[in-house]
Amino acid sequence: MMKLYWSPRSRSFSALWLMEETGQPYERVLTDISKGEQKKPEYLAINPMGKVPALRDGEATLAEAAAICAYVAERYPQAKLAPPLGDPLRAKYLYWLFFAPGCVEPAMVQLATKIEMNPVAAGWGDAQRVIDVLDAALEKGPWILGENFSAADIIIGSGLNFAVRLFKMMPARPSFDAYIDRCTARPAFQRASVLAAG
């Protein structure tokens, strides 16, 4: 059984949501970052960065929410959280799965800190462009890949919920609000919310 290392009020919500979407049993291992538990040697052996979430699957360990999404979606293909190899949608799935940590999260930080970045030097370009690209993609809906919900929606949806609704780090847009509403209406999102609060 997979072990998910998580902490309340952290990025590990996306991994909780992911595991709930699979419908498969898993063990939650509370790693309370407010108490510094992520700095203990036994946790650093799993994730040397000392961040949550992290995942153990037998002998395999990994961290980073997008990587966990990719791994779990492939381990549980019956959950249909990723287009299979050979499916043309897989290219867009991978694009959006890594767009979240590669572009959306840095854009959030740029907006929150008001740091001026040279858009040529910044790997994400500039925050306004990230918002516009995401807005255009979500206007089509209902999900980032169209009709198919995927692990990419978990990463994008949890990030937008965090940035737009919870912490007001990014401006709201009609497409963002409608998308977040669809995400938060999912039973797995709601179960994860209860677990994260408990």
C-alpha cells in the first residue's frame, strides 16, 4: 500500500486529492511541517528537500506533487487520471501537468512578492502571460484536457484554488472561478478537504 507523507495547510493537498481520486487504499503519514517533522533524518531520507508531499510505494520513493501525480496516475491506470501512452491527448496532459510547477507557481510568487523579472530570463516568462494562457485554456472547459478530467486538473485546480480563492495571490477570472467550482464539487476533492482539515 502506498504511503503518502503530508501536512495540513500545505501543497500536499493536491496529493491527498489525487489519492482520493484513485479510489485505492493508501496510508496517510502526517508530517507536520509546523513542528519541523520534515527536517527529521528519516523524512529527509525520503525527500532530501524536506518538503511535503512525498510518497513511498514499496521500495520506491518520490516527492514533488506533479511527479507524484504522474507516478500514481500510471500505477493506477483504471482511475483514468492520465491519457495512455499513444493517446494524442497525452502530450497536452504532460504539458499542463508540468505547467503548474514550472509556470503557475513561479508566477504566483512573482505576483505575491512583486519581484520584477526579465521575461526572457525567467523560465515561466512573465506572470501576466501565464495567467492569460491558463485563462484561454480553461475557457474551453470543462477540464484542462476538454471533456477528460486528469491528474493535470488536480495540480492546476489545487494551485488555482490556493492562489485565487484561499490566498488571493492571483486575480480571479470567470474561467478560473468556474473551473475551481467544478474542481471543488468533485467528491474526491471534498473528501480530501475533510482529511486535510482533520
